[in-house]
Amino acid sequence: MSTLGPVVGYRPGTVDLHSPGLPAACRGRIWERSRLEWHARDGGDPLQLLSDFAASHGVPLDDISGSPSVIDSSTCGIAVLLSPPSVIPSPAPAVPDFVAVAFEHGREHRPARVSGPPSTVGNWTPSWRPSEHAAAVEEVRSAISRGDVYVVNLVGHTSAPFAGDPAPALARVAALPGARYGGVLRGETWWLATASPETLVEVSGGRVVTRPIKGTRPATAAGRADLLGSAKERAEHVMIVDLERNDLARVAAVGSVQVEELFAIRRWSGLWQAESTVSARLAPGVGLAGLLGAVWPGGSVTGAPKLAAIDVATRLEPVGRGPSMGACGWIGHDRDGRLAIDLGLTIRTAAIAEGRVHLWAGGGIVWDSDPEAEVAEAAAKTAPIKAALRG
């Protein structure tokens, strides 16, 4: 475990790299105060470490069921990265499993863009061949036929040599269209950018919202019509919505869980995706650790039933998920000083460490999934990120 001094801070001569979920009004006005980086080998509970770190900066997370105030008004907020629990080693072990960075308000600054040699990305090397990916899809279908699971999210990985300054390349990733949680975090030996569109949890005034995404098609008129008309995609999506409803019910006031929007079509880069909105009123006394214990990892990146789906995916996936399919975002306060939490899922995520850039992509597998189509969907999700990295 390490507690470091300023590492990310906005310095003259750097690209203006904001953290995932940082409110637009705070960009260019904050400075890093302190941070905590943790690896699973360090031992301990990352959710409790997050609560303790936040409390040390005047941000109470032990009870988020009401409208607690941020005690230290000089704290703008805390950037968070949480990797999903895994028994499979990450292909990017230099990236911590948990990062919390506390920021404070400071004078306004307008960093200049770097002028130097462009970065280069070498040839991509997937951790499994398309035939192996397709075979894993068939294995999931077999597990479904046995009644072990209903849907499993399978995640693959690819990496490539990377040379040069990561900042401009990752800034392009974070700026991809539809990136609700577009942003960059970095340490002394690692960088991470996310272009995630998906909300894991958003909490304000004791109300929690999650927005699961399931269902993908090319962002064309035909693709939209195909997604809206797909019985397979809709069934898969509804299963995950039901899972999210059940997860929230574990920490919600009785009778408060509701689906506010079902199967809405949103655009991310060159893709249509189906998104729903599920909300609830938190039960009295629920803290952030309790909430994340109920909903994390997110159902859209695990499957259903959640624990059984995780077991199947762990057996079939070629490498660990590392920082992908976890959580990232911002814990801060609104204009009235009341606590506000906005954490997304680290889908559409790139990590750079030890001279390589890493990408992950997955998709939900159900009984009528087509293996070749699933392989193509994963490639479609990484294509915009690869293009952004190349510039």
C-alpha cells in the first residue's frame, strides 16, 4: 500500500487531463492534495479503505441514505478507481486495484498542450484467438443448457507495444462521443483512460440510480431498427435489469425500487446501445461500502445469477480483467455542499503500463448467442479506442 504526494496534478506544459466523472465546472480549477494506491496483495478491504480515506478528507461515506454535508469545504472531491475482484492475474499488474485521489480547489489554470514526438502503437496481440473466443461462447451456452446460468458476460483482452507520451493518446480516448465518464487517471508507472458511457451508481439526496447497458449495434438506421427489434437483445437486457433491481433491493427502502426507463437507445461513438434506468431510495444507515457491496461488480459485466456467472467467466476468460469492468468516477458535493456520488463502470477502458497498452471488451452470452457475432461485437467495441490511440 502506498500513499503518495501529488502525481496527477495539472502542471504547466501538460494536456488538461481531468479525472473520470469530474464536474465540468471544476475542470482547470483543482489540484491534487493526496492519494492512496492499493494492490490486492496488500490485504484489507478496498471499500473500507475508500471510506476511511474519504473521511480523512472530510467526505462522510458511512451513511449516504440522507443528504450528508461534506465537512471540509476545501475538498473538491475524490477520484476513484476500483478494479473488480479477481483470482486471475491482471495483464497490467502495475495498475493498482484501488486508487483514490483527493483534490482541492485552487487558482484557475489553463495547461498548454504538449509539443513533442507523437506516440506510437504497435501491432495488437489478443489474449485469445477468434476461434478460442467462439469456443468460450459455446461453453457458456452449454452452461446455460445445464441450468447453471442464464447469461454470462465474457471479457477478452488485447495489448500492443506503446511508445511516447501517453497523455495526448489517452485524452483522445476520454473524448470519444458518448463517454459519460470520459477521463484519465495516472500514477508514477501507469496510465488509465476510460470512455465509459455506463453508470454503476449515482447517489444524491439518498436516491441511488444505476443505468445498465446491454445490447449493441452499429450506429446506423438499420442498426437501430435491428436492436429495437431483437428479441434476443431485449431478453438479455431485461435479465440484467432484473438483476440490478434485486441488487438495489438489498440496500433500498422497502418498495422504493423502480425501473424509470427500459431499453432506451443511446449512442456511444459509432454504436447504438440499449440502456435502462433503475432507481431506489436507500434504506436508513446505508453507506457507500454497503451499496457497492450489493451492486459491484455491475450486473451488466457479470451476468445472472451473478456469482454463478462470475464462476463461469473466470474459468473461460484468457486473462484477468485488471482495471476494466470495475468502477471509476467522482465523489464530491453539489452547490449546497451536499454529498454527490457518480461512479461509472470501467468499460471502454485503456491502460498503459510497462511499455504496453491494454484494452478489454466483452459481451453478454445467452442461449441464442451466435459465436461469430459475439466475436465481431467485441471487435466493434475496441475499434474506436484503437483509432483514438493511433490519433
